[in-house]
Amino acid sequence: VLYYGDPVSKNFNWGTNQGTATMDLVGIGTVKKLEVSFDYYFDGETGGAGSYDDWTCHVGNVLVFNKSMSGFAGKAWINFKKAIDVVGQTPTLKFTFDSKDSVGNTGFGLAIDNLKVTVPCQ
């Protein structure tokens, strides 16, 4: 599990904070499409992309997910899956989190589990 938060206090209440987790997708080679899937659990402030407690997932410079795509659902494990075009993209997966302020950070934070990046038949 990839977790953004304090595992002892089970929140991210340490002022304005942000973090990034990056993974090179080695062994994929040159492909045109990828499918990214993961389960997530989010407990933070609601709002659209760019709002407080914002989080994203990118492959190269392709946006795979941002918080507003969730319909602001949270406090439950939710499965997400998306096929993306990656022609000419650097095969790097990146999750970002930004609280953007020091208010309302007493929620659990963000957990990512069952992350899969697959190459569909092309």
C-alpha cells in the first residue's frame, strides 16, 4: 500500500504539506496505450481539481486521475481504471498530493493499493 499520511496519527495534520511518489515503468518499452488501475481510499477535503487536499496520478505528462474524477467519494475503497494513450511519453508513473493549506488535515489522507499498469494487445 502507498500511503500519504502519518501512520501513527493516521492523518496528514502537520501544516501545509505535499508529496510525490514516482515509479519508472521499466520493461514496458515503446507502446501506444497503457491501462492503469488501482484502488484508493481518500479522506480529506472535497472540491474539484486544484482545490484543497488535491491529488493526481500521471503517466509521463498524461493525466490519468485527479480528485475531481472521483465524484468526491471517499472514506471507502474505490476502484479506478483507465486506458490512456502514451505515444511519445516517458513511461513514468507519478502520484502527487498537496494539502494547499494547514486547515482540515485531520482526515486519514490517501492510500493506493492494487496498482496495476498493463499493456493491452496492440
